[in-house]
Amino acid sequence: MRTPTALVALLAVAMSAALCPGTAPAPRWKSVTPSGYASQSALMVDGKQVTYYRFDAERPLSFSVQGPVRLKVLTRLVIPNDRERDSYAIVVTRDGARLQREAFDTAPSGRAFYAALDSVRPGVIRRLYIDVPTGAHAYELRAEGLGRVDARVYASADLDADRVSFAPRDGPAVETFLSGDKELTYYLLTKSAPVVLDVAGPTTIRVNTRLLFDQTMSKQESYVIGVREPGTAEVLYRIETTPSRTVVCRDRTDVLPGALRHFMLEVGPGPHAYEFRIADTAAGALAIRFHIPRGDVADEP
């Protein structure tokens, strides 16, 4: 058994490596111009004028994007001058269905102010991230209550030369890892919640996996992933792994990602639905991510 002290030591090593400048290139982002918003706001940030788009509960921020892609939304609450702290919440809908709710505490920014000086100040930036599945999707962001929020939307511009990430069906839980300055988005696979991937062939899927180590686990573990289509026999992939020394969880400290392990899945012609499940492991969950050749994206369902 690994002692809690040992896990903390491993986590410290991984944090040091993951956050060390220069170990990975910073992610690149391109601006997304919204199609709907309440108004535009001109902010002066470090002496430079920047345009934000304001929204509230009645007048949402709306835009459409083509997935799969990751979105980063920079938000600033509009704060009255007589307040030193405030809070707000944003509700995100995708294609008319509620997707997520993010709540933030904030304070007036010391680096930004409105170009048209008035009785309000912009808050410190608070970020939210949205993982867009394959296909075209329409998003709306609304502020809860009476809050007014200024925002800028960005889409990840990082492109693998050979492969692109491919999102599974029904939006499973997401786990975000840090490797240097780069964020890696994976999907959680648990013993009670398999992940289903819809894909059109012929193509080849690269399945990246990382076991989530906790304090009860040894320094070397194995896990088995079962893959099957309806009406076909399940194929089992047995994988050996150790904790990563360079990657950590962005939002958690109770687990440590395993080293990257992958396998390839050959897909025949036509539409397919693959179910991925944990067949055997001591861990409570593992993280999984899918990639297909860039040239096969046009054949996605």
C-alpha cells in the first residue's frame, strides 16, 4: 500500500514538473465573436483598449462553434464603485439544454477600468471552460439574478498535425490535467459509468488513458478496459502503469494521474458506437481521451 506521505511526495514532484516553465508550449487561443449580447464594453487593460461583450439574465451572450474544441471564456463582473467584493453565477446552455453552472467570487480589478469612467468597475477575470463535442453547436451564457457580466470568448487554436480529439456521446464528466502551461482535457470513466463513442469509419482511433492513483494504491498498478459494440464480443485491453511525474490534476489533489498509456482501435466502414468500460482495476476511475486522423473528420456522424 502507498502511504499518504508517499502520495504527497509524488504529487509534489509531479506539481514541480508540471508547472515548471518551458516544459510545454503555452496553449494558443483564437477569439470567437459572439452573435448576440446586451452591449459592448470598452475596457482599458494595462493601457490597452479591449472590447468585451456584456450579458445578463435577460440578454444572453450567444455564439455558435464547430467541435470538437475547447472554449475559454474570460468573464468580469460589473461591480459598483461602493463594493470591494461581490459574487456571481453564470449558466451555460448548449443547443437549448442547460449544460453547466459556474459560480465565482471576485473583487474590482487593479489593472483594468472602463474607458467611459462611470460608477462601476470591472472585476478581476474569472475563467470558465467549455468542452465542445463533435459537430456544430449553439451556446448561450446568462448571468443569474441582477448581475451584469462582461466577457470574451476564445477557442483553442492548438492543432495536432496528424490527429484531432474526438468527444464521446452524452457529455461524461471531465477531468483537466496540467502539463507545464498546457491543459489536457480527458473524460472520466468509472466502474458505474461507461463512455460511449460514436464514430464513422473507416478510421483508426487512438485511445489515450491515464489511471487515477489514490493513497491506497501501489506505485505500479494494472487496469483492464473493455471495448464492445452492440451485438459483438467485448475486447479487453490490459494495461500496466505507474504515477505520472510530470502531469497533475488541475482541480484536485486527492488523486494523481497515471503515466500516459494508449491503444489503437481499428474502425471498419460505416457508423459505429463503441462502449468503453472499466473491466478491472483497484482505482475508482480512469481518464480517457480519443483521437482520430485529421483527414477523417469530414466523415464524423
